[in-house]
Amino acid sequence: MTRIKQLAANASSVAIILATTTAAYAGGELNLLTWEGYADPSFIEPFEAATGCKVSATYVGANDDFAPKLAAGGGVFDLVSPSIDSTAPLIAAGFVEEIDTAKLPRFGEIYDKFRDADGINVDGKTYGVPYAWGAISFMYRPDKFDTPPTSLAELWNPELKGRVSLWDDKSALYVAARLNGDMDIYNLSDDQIGAAQEKLAEQRPLVRKYWSTAGELVDLFLADEVWVSNTWAGYQSALLAAEGMEVVEFIPKERAEGWMDSFMIVSGSPNEDCAYKFLNMAISEQGQCGVANVNGYSVTNPVAARACMSPEQFTALHQDDLSYLDSLMLWENLGARLQTYTNAWNAVKAQ
């Protein structure tokens, strides 16, 4: 069983327990809409034991999943964890509420770059608590390549027909645009988006499958169906290593995107007390090393990270080198162009 499948099994078990013990935990439940690994039992179970707040998680495969699920209403979720390019629409729609940072004693320890980010600060109000960050790097099987790949062009190599994959996300356009030499990827013109679509159409015969979840890509590698893909840096490679498969991550010469995820409180949550307890845990040693150890991601509170990581892990995750983050093309809110990008990607998939 892969690590992702184990996560799913654990989540299912938690859901069953919650369904049968509602009365026992009335007012003490917390429902997350989040990414795989962000509700891992290794740090969630101690949180539940310490607070009495029972956690249930629903996992997403793309940032485009957050708004539709919140728009459906019904008060299903209490906390969400979108990436920095997807927070603005949630704030504008009123789906999430202002964070009372006075209730988060360690909020000031978070890197300034993240704490002050435009994506979570609007009109002097803070709407998100930065949690984790990393790169959208690329990953390959070294036993399948005589020469280690260094360029995005390798994903267009006709010799790899049927062995290539890309994340099923509008960010595929960013990949193709960079290969075209269009580096201002968050402000592409219609012509540049069209050129990126053409490049992706050219690649389509080489693609085994566009992956939607971390587990799906892991399984594609394990089944010897995919040899190279973009990846959530640190996470899927660790899952594959746990299964005994060697893979190598790399940043191509055309650069890589960067991301940062923040937890946000859903407007009208009836479980606000548990939500703040969770947020405090998330930026403490328990939550920061929790996600770093499970997902392999870098984290946002360097004070907590230094206290709970070995010096080697701290350095490996670039916690002492924010110039690495600056070298990444940190995701940006696409604003009014979001639908244009999304429609362009959907058109590629429909071909």
C-alpha cells in the first residue's frame, strides 16, 4: 500500500469514527478542506488528544477545487488551505473571514515575506496563516535516463512517448510558456497563451496521463508508466523512496514555480475555537515539523523549524536560505485573467 493510500485509509477511519460519535464531540469537530498530508495522523492525533477537537479532512487535487466547494455552501468546512495564487477570490467572495492574529501568539515568528503577502492581506486585514511552501520541481527515474535532464524540453522528447506526465492544473501553461521563452508567466498575453496551448498540444501524444493527486503520480511511477513529470517538491519523491523506487528531483534551466499555502477560516464556522487551536498548532513545532516530515515541504515559521528540525533538515529545506525562495517564480493571483488561463488549460485537455 502506498503512503497516500494509507493516508486515505486513515482519513476514512476518522470519518467513520466521527459519524458514529457526533454526540460525544458536539461543538468539538473541525472539518478541513486541504491538501494530502496536511491532516496526517502523526500530528493530528496528538492535537485531538490535547484539545478534544476531532479533525476530519477532505483532500483536494488542485487549487481550483476550493472555491466551488465553498460556493456549494452548507457550512461543511471550517478551515481551507489554498495556495497564494488562489486566496484572493475566496476573500473577495466572502468565503473566508479575517484572522484575529492576537489569538496566534507565534504569528510574528513567520517569515515576513509570507506574513505580509498581498494574497492574505486585504485592506489592512489578515485572512490567512502561512503554513508551508516549496517548489513545483521536476522528477525523473535515473535508471531510465543516460543523461540527467536539465531542461523542460525533455518533457517534449519524442523518445519518451507515453512516459511523460504533467499535473492536471492550469500551471501546465506556465511550463509550456517558459519553454517558449515567455517568462512573465502570470501576465501572458492571449497570443502567448495560445502559443503555450500549441506547445502542450504538441506534447499531448507523449503524455501518459495528467495526474490529479500526489498518489496518482506515485502510482504511475511505481507501475513503470511514467518516467518524468513535474512534482510537489519533496513529497512524491519521498513517497516513492518509501516504496523502494529511486527518483531524482531537479530545477530546470527554465526555472520553476514556487508556492505557499495558508490556512484560512471559513466564514461562519461554528467551530472557531477549535479552528484557532488548530492554527496555533499548525505554526508550532508540532505542525511545522509535522508537515515537513510527512510532505517534505519547507515551512513558514523558522523559529519553530529550528527548534524541531535537525541542522541537516533545516538546511535541506532551505529554512536558512530564503534566496532559494526568491529564485522561484512564486505563484501570483491571476486576477481577471484567471478564467482565461483556466479555459485555455481545459481546452488543451479536451483535445
